[in-house]
Amino acid sequence: MRKIDTLKKNYEFKNVLDRGKFYRGKYITVYCTKNKKQKNVIGIAIGKKIGKATKRNRLKRLIRESYRLQKKELEQGYNLVFLWNKNQVKDRKCQEVQADMRQVFQKAGIIK
């Protein structure tokens, strides 16, 4: 199984958050910028106000899995940072997050 390319450094996140356009969904917000690579690179940021580590890690897994299921349909060459909306703290199912992510990608215009 291939690993998803991720943003790791703080300056990479700041670059996307400062220069990127953002698109808000019901559960997630996505910041997008173009990169010079032929693949998408993602980053996931969930604040401590959302909950303890187990809840934050579960939300990261949900976002990662929802992205993995849709990445074949996306245009390549973007840096994407996913943020979880603070007011949607309840446990969500993968299908709900995936549907919300699809709507956000359609708003952003990066679905093929």
C-alpha cells in the first residue's frame, strides 16, 4: 500500500495557510495552493480545543481515509491542509466526512 504524501514542517503548513484559498464545508475546511509536483501533498491540523488525543487522532484517521478514497478523482499538483471545524465535535462517520470532503473539493474545482 502506497503512503500518502504529507506536509511535515511548520513552514509548509504556514505557507499553505497564508497563501492558499480556503473552502469551508460542514465538518472540514480545506486550504489549497498549487505546488510544482505532479502529486497532491496533504496536511491535517486539529486543535487541542476539539478534544483529547484519542479524539483528535480518530478525526485525523477519518480525514485521511476519506481523502484516500477520493484521491483518484482529484487533479494533481496541490498542497491541501485540512482543518476540523470546532463546532462539529460529535463523533462522525466516515461516509459523512467523505460526502463533506467531496462537496468542498467541488467548490474548490479540483475534481476531474
